Amino acid sequence: MAKQTVSIVGAGLSGLSLGRCLQRRGIKATLYDRNPSPPPNSYGISLYYEAYRHLLGALDASESAFRSRVAVDAAVSGTGNINNAAINYMNDKPGNTCFRANRGKLEEWLKEGLDIKWGHELKDAVCSSNGKHSLIFADGQTVQSDIIVGADGPHSSLRKALLPESKLEVHPVVVYNGKRRMRRSDYEAKILPNMQESTIINHRVDKPTTKAWLYFGLNEYKGDQVSVSWTYSRAAKGDKDVLYKPERTLSGAKEIPQELFEELETLHQSGLPQPFAELFEPSVVKNDRILHWLMRSVDVPAEEHLAFSKKGIITIGDAAHAEPIEGGMGANLAIEDAAGIAMLIASGDNPDLSTWIKYRHQQWKTDLSDVPALTRAMLTYPDLNTTTKSESL
């Protein structure tokens, strides 16, 4: 019997993880991505052992070799350490070790040996009763495949084509993320001594006039430069909050209101501990590359997933169950999804993808149910030691 063809829409973390897990099992898949070339994605993500253990076999790497290659501080022989002070607001499981990885480095490794078609923007998908489904791209090309996996993120073109009624829910939280390059000498002199032997650190602001969360993390060392990121988060203050723009367009993420800088300056003047006082110096923040993040999620009913999975079409990662960037476990769930579906595809000539959906959907529901809890936490600011798990990407 001829081997079934596998097409993966999206060459991000979930798509690449799936492609590599399939490759390890001797199954060739073709990945199609809308980007004209691989995006750098040079920022830090928190990876938990329960997720990244699936990649160790796919990459034929030991845990120490894996961490020494993709950790945000690998260039200085670091292993992406996250200490207890930094993760005291995460709902971590005993033994489920966590470290900070550079997403770009991880994706570069995963891409090795995979067949990736860049510049392929999906316009439509046609589900056929004969088992050969079609992907229709913007350039007019049509590709037929026995199995189609949508791994193209929260704005999934495949999900929109198959389930046009599915919508992203925006949560009432204001989040702005900044990225900065600084001299390594400045980082090591002014920032590193206050990092508590960790690659990320957080601070809760709980003042009568300001209640917010501040996050700071290392992205990578690059020569005499260091790339770092920060996040400012607080509850939205209603429809008149100029920093809360739930209806903004994708391009609108780069439109930063002057009020943000005024708010950060007020926060800085109120007194911040190090390294946050150094990091949020008003004159420096204005030069950062800043983006407005919307905290979005999508919850597709199990029956809708099942209807297509029985025919050989499935979505995974953020394409199936997007979680907010801050407060979600998207990267880890994406890897777990990829490993699970790869195992099923490799199990036989005609795998029933719906069996995996029946099992996996409950985990998705459980994680998505934590999203309102995170929102409530940001609204009420309880003790961070008892807050729901959180991850900043």
C-alpha cells in the first residue's frame, strides 16, 4: 500500500516539531508557510521537561546537549536557568524542570532536513470524501494530501477555511512588550547582578494608584551585544482605556500610544527595585522596539475538531487552541500536540486522527479554563505564589 502523504500548514514551533518527529519515524512530510523566508524569532520561551523531552529523541540529543545548544545564555555556557524567585507565580509540577530557550535557535535546529516551502499563503482548503484533500494557495497552486495538519498559529488560515465561525476571544488585560539590544558590558555590570542567578525575573507593582506586573528576560548573547525583552501588564480599565485596544488590526500592534510612556514614567518615578529601575528608565524605553500584545484565546468545540479529524484533517498548537501569550503554555502544548499526532500517524496506513482528538481535547479544555483565572488574578492581584501558571513568550 502506498504511503499516505502528509502536508503541514505552518512552519512555526508546532509544525517544525511535528515534521521532525515524523522524520524520526521515517515519514516524510511537506511544510507550507506563508512567510517568504524563515522568521528569526530570536526571543526567549519557557520550556518544561514534560514537553521538550519529546524533542530529545527527535533531535537525537541528550538533555544537556539540548539545553547547551538552545538556552538563551548558551553562548556563555549557560543552560537557561530559571530559579524559584523567577517562577514563583508559575504552577510548576515537582520534577517538571523548566528552562529558558531561544525560540529561533530551537526552530533552526528543528528545520534541519525538513522539506519546507516558504512563501505559500493558504487561501482555502477543500475536504474531499475520497480521502485526497486539497490545499489552495494564493499563487494558484493546489496541493493534494491524504493527511493535512494545521499548525499555522492563532490566526490559522486552515482553521478559518474549515471553521469560519471560530473567533479569537480577547481578554481584558493590557500587555506591552519591548525588545532591546544593549552592550554586554552594561548588562553584566548593571542587570546580571540583580537577576538572582536566573534568565528571567518578575516584579509585582501593588500601589494605591498602580497595580501591574513587570517581566524581564534574556533572549540571547550575540558578540558584545545582549538581546533582552520586557513586558508590562495590568488589568484593562474599561472601554476608555487608551492602552487597551481589543479591536486593533495586526499592523496596529506597532502603534504605541504616548500614554504608555507616561504611565511607565509615573511607575518609574514611584520607585522600582533593580533591575527594573534600570530597565524602565524613561529615556531608554522610548527607543525600544515595542509591540502591543492582545491576550487572545480560541476554544473550538470537540465535535468540530472530530468532524474533520475523522477525514484526515486536524489542527494543533495555537491553530487549535490558542492561549494568551502571557499566561499560557502555548509553546509546550504545541510540542506535546506534535509528538502525539506524529506517533498516531506513524502507527498505521490509515490512522484515525479522531481518537487522538478525543483524548487530547480534554487537556486543551483544562488549560483554556485557566485563562479566566489568569485574568481574575491580574484584576485582583493575589499573592503571586498562588497565582495560575504563566509564561511570557
